[in-house]
Amino acid sequence: MSATRRSADGFALQVMIGLCLIWGIQQVMIKWAAPDIAPVMQAAGRSGISALLVGLLICWKGGWDQVGNTWRGGLLAGALFGLEFFFISEGLQLTTAAHMSVFLYTAPIFTALGVHWLLPSERLRPVQWLGIFLAFVGIAIAFAGGVSWDNLDHRMLMGDALGVLAGASWGATTVVVRASRLSEAPVTLTLFYQLIVGFVGLLLIAILSGQVTHVSLTTVAVASVLFQGLVVSFFSYLTWFWLLRRYLAANLAANLAVFSFMTPLFGVTFGVVLLGEELSFNFVVGAVLVLLGITFVSAEQWVRRRLRKALGQS
């Protein structure tokens, strides 16, 4: 008999804040180590390490028996996962970690649009459409943060665009998981598909582009790959899935209004503090709109309750 799921408590929220810190700093780690190891090689390394660990976990816990029913969706989800980190890796060579942190976390917008068209039970509500509108207006304004009308910064604009494509790839990965048989598969198997296919694809890209030779085993390079492989891709993802199993998923979702803000804000903060990145006024305004839009989409029920309360409705 399975244990009764709890409502989110102080411990769960503290764990969520810790996860947001981990996810917020990962873009900074990639950019910090980029002079010593190409970002795409970092992505391949982290995926390979995590795939090995998750594969061993499946051997222990079980789950391989569902490969026959899920491999098609798994390959597609893995390809999209690899594409996401390819865009992140290439984008971070052109734009700042702060910009990437905001644009990457537009993923819930693309997920919401995808499930709207594929899953009739999850049609977007008016508040969510408002959130999508705000997010895309914010993206347009934030893009202007990479523009000086006297000196157009093509590199930053391209990097920002790759950040949005990374968010779209992440959102598409979630849609594939939700709309395929992966939705009923063990989370470890779903994660393994993403990691192993991403590892193979990213390593192939690194070989074909010559980036496989851009590797220096410095302390920074090794620390970055190990942090991403052990802490981000393995520990933090499995911790999040554990939270969803232990606590009421709907109750955790009610806290996404805070969660959606925290991760990219941590990313921006770490980029400014640790890498000395500068933020333009346009980018700050656009980022606020993007994060507000993501909040409306991710926590629509929470937003509706708050709006009714503000309007004095029961």
C-alpha cells in the first residue's frame, strides 16, 4: 500500500529553493568553464555521467521491461533534450549566462502551447493566454537589451535567440513525455532516454565540429562537468521526482508562482555576481514580463484565486 501523499510543507519548499539554486547556477558553471572545455563537450560529459548513474539505478529498481513500449517516444524526447543543450552550449558562447537563464525558462510557455493543441483536457484558459502574451512581449523587449542602434550586437542577439530555441526544445520534450507512453513509464527510464540519446548526439556534434579537441582537464573544467553530471542531471532531477511522488503534485504546482521566478532570477544573480555580467534596462524590463508571463501560465489556478481575492470575490 503506497504512502499517503502530503501537502507541501516547509521542508518541501526548502528543498525546492535548493533545487532552484542548483538549476540557476548551471548556466554560470558552463560559461565559467568554457575557456577550458567547450560547452557542448560539457553537455555531453554531464549527460554521459548521469546516464550511467541512472542506468545503474534502473538495474537496481527495475524499469527496463517497459523499453519495448516506450522506445519511440524515448528517442524523440532524447533528441529534443540533446537539441536543448546544443542550443544552450552554442548560445552561451554568444550571450551572457544571465540572458540564457531567462530565455531558457520560457519552456513552460512552449509546453502550454503544445499540450493545448495535443491534449483536449488541458486547453489554455484566458489567464494563461494573457501569460503567453506577456512572455512574448517580454522576449521582444529583452531582445532589445542586446541592441544598440549605433552598434548592433549580432552575437548577443543570436545567443539570445538560441536561448529561446533551447526553451522551446525543453518545452517540446515535456510535451512528448506528456503525450506519449512515457507518461506512464518510470521517471528513471524517461530520464535515461533523455540522457543517453543526448549524450550520443552531443558527442557526435562535438566530434563533427572539432570541439572534442577543446578539452583541458583543469580543476574548473572537471568541477563544472562533475557538478552538472552528479548534482544537476542526477541528484536534482531525481530529487524533484521524489518530491512529486511524496507530496501532492497539485499542491506543489500551487507554489510554481514562486518557483517559476526563483530559478531564472538565481541564474541572473549568479551571472552578475560571479561573472560580472551587466544587465541593460531593456533586458531587466523584458525579463520581468517574461517571468510574470511564465507565472501566469504555470500557476493559472493560483493566479485565478489571487485575482478573485483581489477583486473581493469568493
